Amino acid sequence: MFSLKTVNNLLALCSKRRYIVRGDSMLPTFRNGQHILVDFMLYIETAPAIGDVVIVSDSIDSDVHSMKRIIGLPGQELKIEDGLIEVDGIYLSEPYLGGLPSTLGPNFQYEKLGPEEYFILGDNRTRSTDSRHFGPIKSGQIVGKVCFRYWPV
């Protein structure tokens, strides 16, 4: 017979999947080859938030997944100007970039995200294919939230 604590631990593990980071689009936060746990049940009870690192499925092939950071939420207005990101008129603080610029390249404005749309970016903005290229993602494309990096220690 299992204790209640053991059952709860097993249930918590069942809601998580293991992934291996592939590529450099999330540098400096995540490196190629690192092992992470993704909670795919978390967003059933809570909504994604700005700053969450998520696994998203491709809009054409749902078996293709990528890891990105949520920058804009449904209903928000986004603007990228002079390398800074503005969300609803407030500049976004991005300490996870480790001093790198928020973005490089041309200015960008996305009028307003729809009711089920999220704007996602990779942390390594020069090496990431993200919402700047393919537009916002739908809420149904979010597979889960990255919750833990376990290898290498």
C-alpha cells in the first residue's frame, strides 16, 4: 500500500514530461543538450503569464515542439522599438537576457493580441524563429510550462 505522500508525488510526476533542449534559441537561459521537465497540466487551472517559458506545438505539425518565452498575453498591445519591448505602453524588464539587448533588427508593432493569442520570443533573439516571424500563437498550441532543469546539475 502506498502512502498519501507517495501517491501525491506520483500524480505530480505524471503531469510532467521530460524534454531535451535542442538548439540555441533560448540562450543564455537554456543551453543545447540540457534536460528539463515540462508541466503539461499546469495551465488547466492557471493562465500563462508574461515571462513563462513554455513548450509550444507548431501550427502545421503538432508533433514539432519548440521552447519560447511568453512576452504578450491575450488582449495586450505590443511594440518593439529601438531594441526595447513595450507591452501596453510599459517597457518589459527582461533580466533573464543577461544584459543582451531585448531585440535587434527593425521596429515592430503588433496592434492587439486576440482573445486566445500569445506573443512568444526566444531569449536568444538573433537565433530564434518566433512570433516576430510567424505571428502570435493560439492558446491551444501551448503544450506546457518549463518547470525544472535537472541535467546537467
